Amino acid sequence: MPKRVPELSPSAVKNARPRATAWKLADGKGLFLLVLPDGAKQWRFKYRRPDTGKENLLALGNYPDVSLSKARERRAEVRALLADGIDPGAQRKAERQARKEAAGSTFAAVASEWLAVQDCADVTLRKSRWILESFLFPEIGHLPLSDISPRVLLDALRKIEATGKQETAKRAKIKAGQVFRWAIMEGRTEIDPTGALRGALKATKAKHHASITDPAKIGELLRAIDGYTGDPVTCAALRLAPLVFVRPGELRAAQWQEIDLDGAVWRIPGERMKMGAAHIVPLSSQAVAILRGLQPLTGTGRYVFPGMRSASRHMSENTINAALRRLGYGTDEMTGHGFRSMAASRLNEMGWNADAIERQLAHAESNKVRDAYTHAAQYLDERARMMQAWADYLDALRAGGDVVAFRRRAG
């Protein structure tokens, strides 16, 4: 008959002192306290595996986080498993593996993998990460993809809507759909819940960037820019913006290696463009003059418009708009993006080829067949004439005279 081991008392556990080597205090039925030389105390359970009969040890926690009574409760639980022929050590290992697999299939984990394989412009990648991390991860990031039903996703999107960010909610739904569809292709899930949410979000009103298109007011704006007394790099960016009318992000991140001043052309690589296609900007003589004047200040660095704090980074996102506010133009009057609307509105009214204007604006072709045959140099000769004529027209407006709308010249 096996010798009965006397049970431990709470005081015996508390007062157990470390020795030169680890030693044990038995409580019976396989439970013992292991006292380590550094003073740590750990509960262990000794048992034989049901399948092999080999002896094994199972950790039940550390004292005092796990008290004597709690350790006994855990002993009872694992003994019940053994009575059913279940190896508690093997079960714990399986549960640990399941948790690891579940963690790797959460929306946040899969979305992060999706972000890592995206081949798009940096600005697009940053916006995708911002939407995911700021709006979706806090709500559904911890959930496995299989647990995200249309209802669960809709609740997360409606929380965004409730803050007044209707467009952000719409974009979050698009990003979630992109993640789910990628996960389906990778064999990580089988269903995209966004497909059931068509029409579930509130319709958003088209947002137009504030812009000045009246010729007289354009002249006033250009004269105000010429009088700007702030940072000379910011001033140069303000003066160049209406002449090239690229997207603000494309202007801010302009690099000297992209610009050929002698050839009067700026070639923007596809990875920096919103649509992912390379773009050519013919430079008017006025634009070249601005860049030549800026070259002594920033020409030895990478960026045409470096940041104020570090030349290793380009101008910040808010610099142009902040400069316009300093000149007295409110958010409802003019924005950095508004120079594009200004040019598009006036050039169309003045009779220039609409296709040439669209190509210069680097808009996506709506006709995919046609888009397959377009490239950065399409209408380039006409665009070069248009850009020079546009710069001359702006000079006339700046001078404040009565300007007759110029027309596209033939040939």
C-alpha cells in the first residue's frame, strides 16, 4: 500500500526557504512545490501519460500568484482529465498551438501581411495603414477572420459613421474587402463579408477641393504668393504649384533626379503617382526659372522641397495649406489641391484638348481598352505648348491687366 503523503499547510508553503539546490515540498496526489535557489516557488504536478505510461511533469503556476488552494483545484482538474484518458500535457500543447494559429489568422495579422505585399505609391500605402490601424484594428483586429460576419463588420463601420466620418467608413469597408479577398486567394478564409454590405452605409456627398477659378481672383492669389515672406522653400513650392498643377503629395516629394532643367521636363516615376503610372510634366520657362532659383538652396540634397526640420524628409503635408492660410485664404477658398481644379477649369474653358488636359492631370482613363494604349508621353507636344501658354496666361493675370481667354493653337 503506497505511503500517504501529508498535506501541506499554507504556512509551510509561505515559510519554505531556498537552499543551495532546488528542493520539493510534496502535497500528495502528484502535486508538489518546487523551491528554487533564487527563492522562486513553482507548483508542479507529476503524472504518467495515459498512452505510454511514461512519467511527465505539468506546471500549474507560481506561488504566491497561485495559492495552495488554487494549486489543488488545478490538480483536481488535470486528474479528472487523466481519469478520462486525456493527457493534460498534450492537451495544453494542442491548445497553445490553436491559440498561436488563431493569433496568426486575426484580421490585424492578416491585414498586416496584406500591407506588406502591396506594390503601390507610398502615400497610398500610408493611407491604407492609417485606415486599418486607426479604425478597423481597434474594433475587429483581434478577431479571427472566420468570426467576422457581415453584422460584426457593419457594426464597426457604423461606429466610424457615427463620428461623422462617412467617407472614412466607406474607405474602411473597401480596405476590409481588399484584405478579405487577398485572404481568400491565400487560402486563409472562404468568405468576404463586405459583399453582403452593399448599400448598407450612408451615401456620401462628393467632396470638392476649394479652388479659385475666377481670372481676377487668380491674379490676386498670384500676387499674394509673390509677396509671401515665409520660408523661401515654401515660397518656391507655392509659386510652382499653379504652374505644374500636380497633386500636392507629388509636388511635396519631388526629387531633383526627376527633373531635367535643360530639357524643361519633370518625369515622375509610377511608384510616386496615385494611379501607379509614370507621369511627365513639361516645364514652362517660368517653372524652370523657379527651380533654377531654388537649386542653390536645396539642389545638393534629394528633395526639391525638403522639410524644415530635416533635409532627409520632404516637405510636410500641411505646409502648402498652412502657407495659404497665412496669406489669408481660408479652407473654403483655396487649398493646395485647388491649383489642379483651377487649371482644369480654365484650360477647358479656353478650348484646349480635353484629353490633353486629362493626361496632364494624370487622371485614370475610364476606358480600360483605351488605357492599355496610353502612356506618359501621350499628347506631349500639345501639353508642352499648353503648359507654356498657361504660364504666360498666369503672368498676365498676375500683372492685373484685362486678360482675354487664350485659345488652343492649332498644330
